[in-house]
Amino acid sequence: MTHAEEQPDMIEMPGECAAAAVRYLEDEGWPAVAHGWAVWTLAGRAVDALGVPLPLAERVRARLRAKCRPTPVICVPGQERWVFLTAPMDGVDHGVLTELAACGIDHAPPASRIELPPTRVPGGPLAWVEPPSGEPAPFIAVAGAILIVSIEAVGVRPGACAADRNVEDHGER
């Protein structure tokens, strides 16, 4: 058996990523770049990204779908978080990012790479939990859903996530 026969997905992946980059531009309007086993777009151009821990991510996705605001969601193999793609956060108060960060939510900084399926990472290829279908939900709608679900799930109030974690870490109340 040759090396190519042992790993056929590795041979075809660069072509698959290039084709995906073209599809993202044509179908979604997202300028994407393919290089080797990766395809990405830059944060803030066509989309932004929020990394949300599981199982909070599952609840956020359900809430967005119930409110008719589905947005693309990516599963990263080997990680316990999903990446929610949103419309660019233009005009959103940066205090919202502080609230999200205090609750363990990652935000892709402007012009950073947002990897898209079928990018291959150490755990395997990225996959869509919720594939793109039209415009991503507004950033503030996804951020709001995350904060509301956080409050409902664990009784965390906005602005208190970091303080609550600090108290828990030190065993004080």
C-alpha cells in the first residue's frame, strides 16, 4: 500500500479547501483564502466569530433557532466549544465584548483568521453544526442570546461573571 492509499483525504484536502474558498465567496459573499489544508476569512470583513463553551453553545443555538435567528456554527474537533459566526460587529459597544469575555466567550479580533470548514486541525476537519444559509445573525443578537442563556443556565448576571469565578476560585462567598 502506498502512502497516498493510506491517507487519501490528505491528498484531496488542498483542492477541497480551494473549492470551499470559491463557494464561500460565490454563495455567502465571504472573501476566503485557501492554503494547503486550511480555508479562512478575516474577522470583521464579512463575518465575526464568537467561541462559546459547550453546553452553553447548544443552548445558544437552540435559542437563536427558536427566535428565527439561526447563524452559522462551526464545531472544532477536540475542543469543547463551538464557533458562532455573526455579521460584523460594526457599531456595537465594546462593553459587550467585556461582558462576553467575563463569561468565557472568545471573540476573534479584527483582521484575525476565522478558519472555516473543511480546514483540518489536529483533531480532524472543522465541520458545520449549523451551515450558512443567508446572512449571519447580527452580532448583537448572538451576543444577547449568549448573555441571556448564561443568566438562565447558571444564574450569572451580566458584569458578574469574572467576579463570581474569582470568588468561587477562592472558596469565598
